[in-house]
Amino acid sequence: MYRIVIADDHGLYRRGLRLALTAGIPDVEIFDAACFDGVLALLEEQASIDLAILDLNMPGLFDQEVLGDVLSAYPRTRFAIVSVDDSRAEILKALSIGLQGYIVKSQKDEEVVLAVKEILSGRIYVPALLSRASTAHGPHMSLPFEAPPPRRRQPPDNLTRLTSREKEVLKLMAEGCSNKEIARNLDIAEATTKIHAAAILRKLGVRNRTEAAVLLQTSLSRM
């Protein structure tokens, strides 16, 4: 039995992908989430997830850097991106951080099912548009690394990018709580707390928890 999470903020796409996978892959159990917090909750709650298929633009996911923390926290789960963007640069960027596949939303159902089977079997999947350009490397090609573009600092008072869960984590961070204490307070796994904390620092453009706490206090004082 394979256990797969489909994460996309468009319910119609989630339902369509669910139907395609259940029809094309025997013995599969599908879970779905509309936001990144929902994905993390499923990864915590379910005993084991074989594959998580994530829409890069769903609420709470900010950018692909956050996924590096998720991959580290859940090493037994394979992760793939699903996106409308079929550019070579985006595909290579996703693979460079350790994702096991990249699916383009314009692909046919049978292509998507094949992609998921490839990823579940332990292989890396890339769309034909990229693999055709790399056939000279053979079936086990080594794709070139392209570093992601430099991260831009966000406006220092921009807390609106945080999800509701990240705001809860930030509040406890500002109170001096450790990851273990935050996890206990919010009844979540410590690994998930680390993911949220890393995402908060990135979204706010700060270097550490102290700067995040100062930013929060400054924002509250203006209200």
C-alpha cells in the first residue's frame, strides 16, 4: 500500500489528480492538503507517507528553500513538485535541493501516473522536455547544478506573509521558548517546529530568533 499526499490549493486539481492516481496505481491511499501547514500536519499524523506531491505556489510554502528543511525532517518520504512552470531553470532548482521529481500540470494523466510510479520506485523523475535535452548522459543522468537566485530581504515589518501556525510559533519564539517547548505547547513534532522556525526567519528576512522577536515587538507596538 502506497500512501501519497497531494498538496494544492485548487480543490479541482487535487480531485483530478486523486482520480488519476487511484485509477492508475493499485493499492494506493491518498491524503490531500490545501496549504503547507496541512502538509506538515499530515506528515506528523500519519505513520508513514511514501510521497508528498506539493504545488510550489500553495499558501505557506514561500519558496523552495523551505523544502530543504522538510526533506531533512522526513527522510523516509519522497517529495515532488507539481507546477505550471515548465522552465528548465525551475526544474533544475527543485532537483538541486534534493526533491525526487518535478511534474508539470500540463502533462497528460498517464504521464503523471508514470511520473509518480517512477518516484515511488526510487528513481528521479523529470519531464520529457528536460530529459530529452540530457539524453547524452544516459538513463542515470547526472543533472547539472544551478544555484537558486540570491534571496532578497523582505520588508522588516512584513509579518503578513506568515501562516497562522507560523505566527503562533513566532510568538513563542519571542517569549524565549526552545523548539522542544514550542512543540509541546502547540502539540506538534519538534521537527515540524524547526521547519516553521526556519521558514519564519526566511520570510521575515532576519538572521536569528532575536531579530525575529524584535521585529514582532516593533510591529505590536505600532498597533
